[in-house]
Amino acid sequence: MNNKDTITAIITPYGRSSVGIIRISGNLSILAAKKITKNIPKIRIAEYMYFYNTDNKIIDKGIVLFFSKPNSFTGEDILELHCHGNPIILDDILLNICSINGIRLAKEGEFTERAFLNKKIDLIQAEAIADLINANSIQSANLAIKSILGNLSDKFNKLIEINLNILSYIEAYIDFSINELNEFSIKYIEKMINNLLKKIEEFIFLYKKNNSLYKGIKFVICGEPNSGKSSLFNILSGKKAAIVTNIPGTTRDVLHQFININGNIINIIDTAGLHIPTNEVESIGIEYAKYEIKNSDHLLFIIDIIKYNSFKDILHQLKKLKIIDNLKDKSLITIILNKVDINNEKIEIKEIDGYTLITISAKLNLGINLIYKRINKIINNFLSIKEDNKLLINKRHIFYLEKSKNHLINAKNKYLDISKLEILSEEIKYSQKYLYELIGKTISDKLLKNIFSKFCIGK
């Protein structure tokens, strides 16, 4: 992308509305103002002006805002035209702007990219802007705002500071003779590396929980065929999203529904029944189910209560289906005993051997309030993360943190020796390289293009 070009785009969503906004960024913003409004706008003062086309015909009247460089979002001169939100008017004005030599349509994310390249924001903040636009709950929006304000950037920069201290300590010994330094300690280097590794591990640990808060905590409904999975899915979704029949194995695909519970978005997933498949379609459906189970935040394992005589039998079935194998914690599964309308068992929620069990009748809509109570408790567990640790960490961040971590582990395990300090130093430099790429201090054009191509054109 040529940053000498002046760029423009409609920055409000397409469609009819009361107001539509066109943004222009670059050195020709003032020229565009002269051509379109026949005026030079005042800096940071809203003015009501006519908008003209190239034939000097008035095509609209609206608010004009001008921000001079470097005190603007992009760090360049920015002109904003607040027009009436008719797509025909907006397109007409945009066409007239683009007829000015040197002004072109902006590409995806180009305004934000220029803000990054002009050091108005860092890469972490740039990513968070896209996250804020795509947030689907107050909770996810709050996570994005914290990153835009620089909370996550500050924490990542502290990792870089620790890494630099390690490197400086090693390089000082390499550059000066032992007599010129008061002391040198391999144990001290090890302590610093361990401290940095611990902090990186904390970010990796927080990734899944915070990511679930942003995207929606994933509740996967699983179990044997004809146990009532789809019935429960429909009840929780509030609509008939899944086909329900008495024929086992009706659900073959994975069904998703996002629902709002007390302002928090959760992702409810219905899966194919777990059994020995009889054909290729069933086999694919079961593989999809296993994938969702493995990547869930919480399992709602539903069973037909009339098929089992005791909790021991239920536990045996969980082991047989290898559900327990995927669990690191018993609190990550809720066992739902369905069809109590047949055997008249009590509707209740109870604990057995560390597992939570809920008895319901999906058919009669009984006990569903207990499932909502359980879901609320799980949501609150996610929300109980310390406010300082509620950070919007994404896959790209984890990629570079893992790379840095691997070099630190390599340094610690192989080169923590006075005779191998040059190699030790190189490993720490590689760790530093990936931490720099994490915050965007050094970054390839290809990666930049990939990140900003995910933005909308007006951003």
C-alpha cells in the first residue's frame, strides 16, 4: 500500500439510515474539502456545509469535521463528511471525491493500518479495534476496550523488558572480562528465565478462558442417540433449530446457537449421538462431535435415565465413550438424566463423587430451570477471573508467545553454562525477536496484509 496516496471510504454500514459518513485521510484532504464543500474547514470544529459535485451542483448538506496531522486517528490529515444516509447520495459524493487526482478508495483496514504505521497505535491495539467492532456482548466489548487502552500492550512490553534484562546481563559478561565485573551468576540467569517463562505461561493459560468470554462460552450437548440432545438444544435455543424424532441418529451435523444469558453470550452446540457408526455419514458426524467435545468449555452430557440402574452404570458409559478421558476436571461436565417423566424420578440437582447431576424431562420441560442455574454458575466461574487478567489474547499472540517460550526453554535446558554463553545469548535474542513480532515492532508486510485484510473497508 502506498501511504503517499490519499484514501477515502464510506465508514458507516451500507444501507439507508439517517446519517452516513465518508472519511478521507491523507495530504489531499484539504483539497477534497475545497472541491466538495467550496470551503476550508476549521480544525476540530463541526461546520454545516453544502456538498457539491464536479458540476458545482449541490447534492447534499451535512456536517464537516477536519482533523489536522498528526492529531488524528491515522496521524494524517482527516476529513469527515457526515451526509444523509442514502446509499445513492453517499456513492455520488464518494465518486466525486475519487475523481480528484491522487485520491483512491481505501482497502480493508487501511485507515487503521496507517494509524499503526504512523505510531498512533500499536499492533495489539489495532487488532483490538477489529475485536471491538465484532464484539457480540458487553463482556466481549469490555475485553476489547481494555486492549485498545493499552492494557495488554503494557503487559507484553514488560515481557520484552525482562527478556532484554536477561540478554544485557549475558552480553555484559561476554563483552567484558570477568575481572571487570563484580559478579556473574548462572543461577541468576536461570532465575530470570524461569520468571519470564512463568509469565508467558500465564498468558497461555488465560488465552482459552478469555477467548471463551469474548466469543461465547462453548457448551456442547453430547450423549448417545435418542437421549434427548436435540430436544434440550431446542429448549435452550428458544426455537426449533434441530430436528427431533424418535429415530436414533437424527442429528448428523453440528448445530450452533448463540444465546444471551444475563448479558453474557454463550454458544450452545448440538452434536451427533455417540455410538458405533453404521455408515460413512454417521461416522463423519461422530468425528465432528468428538472434535466439539474436545474443544468445549463445558459438556452437557445427556442420557436416557431408563437405560441405567445406578451412577456406577453411568460412569461406566462415560468411560466407554471416552468422555472422561477428555476431562481434566470433573467440574467441566454436567450429567443430565433425561426422561424422568417415564420413571417418575425426582427433579433435582445433586452432587455424586464430584460430578454434578441434574434430572429433567425435556419432553415436559421440567428441570430446565436447574440447567440454567448450572449454566449461570459456570458463566460466573469464567467471570471470576481477576479484572487485571481479563485480557483479549488471540491465536497470533499465542503463536509468538509459544515461539519465545520454546527458545527460552532451549536456552535453559541446553546452554545454561559459562562455556556456552554465546549460544545462550543467541537463544535469548531469538526469544526477543518473537516478542518484538508479537507487539508489531518488527513485522513482515505479508503478516500486516493478513491482519488488516480482516477489517472492514471503512476501518
